[in-house]
Amino acid sequence: FSLKEHVFDQVDKFDTKYKVNKWYIKSKDLEWSNEQKIQVIRIIQEVMNNIVKHAEATMITVKIRERSNGLIISVADNGKGIAVNKKGMGMENIQNRIFLVNGICKVKSTLGKGTNVLIGLPYEI
């Protein structure tokens, strides 16, 4: 399976509880290693679990953009938001996994308006 299919498979598990919007844009077909796929899937699982446990959201939007130099995944919800400087075990796990694949992770949140987790993964040949 492609990385996109793996990510959307994780998100689709929640489509009975949330309105889920999915977007995929690619400019080039990229081959991701199994390690990269596994870590990205685990990160998405952690983000989704955080939404279920804490966000009180009704809608989730997932965007995947593959470009020749890498990948950007955005997972946004319309929940209650978080204090960005608050680091629980879930966010620590995400940071550890993103480190293993030389990626980056940024969290943007507004109290009362939701959270957006941005994941960037460089494409290395």
C-alpha cells in the first residue's frame, strides 16, 4: 500500500464518529521505506487518539501533499484546542517517532477553535 492509503485507512476508522474530510495532492510518485510508513502510521494513530480523548471535536480534516522533496501531512480538528506548550505522553511519542525518520512536527492551536498537527517528512533517496 502507498503511504496515502495507510494514512487514510487510519483516519477512516473514525468516520462514524466524526465528519472526516480528506485531501491528497501529489506532484510526484515517491517510494517511502517501510520504517517511514510505520512511523507515520503510528504518528497518525497518536494524533487521532489525542483528538478522541481530548478535543471534543466533530470534524477532522486530513491533507496529504507529496512533492519531489518530501511529504506534508496536516491533521486538523475543530475541537476545543490545546495549550501548545503542554506536552503530554502522546506528543512526546510523536516527537520521538518523527525524530526517527528525520521529520518535523509542529502543532498550531487556538483555544476554542481546534488544533492542527503538521508533519513534514523529507524524501531521501
